[in-house]
Amino acid sequence: MTAGEAYKQKLLTNDALDAAIGAYLADPSKPVALEVGKGSIDVAAAVLAHAYAVEVLAREGVTGPQQRNAVKTAILLATV
């Protein structure tokens, strides 16, 4: 199951997702785990596994919302 599927099933809340994104963007070197049902997602690993997110976060001049969307996409596509 992906985090996106868990989100659709209400196993992952907006608040939890937003908190994980905010924590990751505040300091990508700190571990951030997102609990989803009985599993969890390592947010840094999800971002590193998603080429688009890596590219967006490395680009100069990217806005905050663009960064948040890239991280959110990486999380929602990650397997729980």
C-alpha cells in the first residue's frame, strides 16, 4: 500500500502529513518518520527515492509551496 492509498482510506491525516513535510523541510538531516496505520515512512528515504523531489529541492529559486508539493508527492507515492 502506498501512503496515497492510505490517505484515501483516511489512515493518514492531513495534519500528520503536513507535520511530516514541515519537519523534513525545517531540517532534512533530522530523521522524520510518518506513522501510517501499522507501518511508517522514512520521509528522507521517500524523498531520495523520488527523482523529481530531489531535483526540485536542489534547484535554486524554488518557492516554499513548490518544495512542499515535491515532498508531499514523494511521501504519497512511498510504500508503507
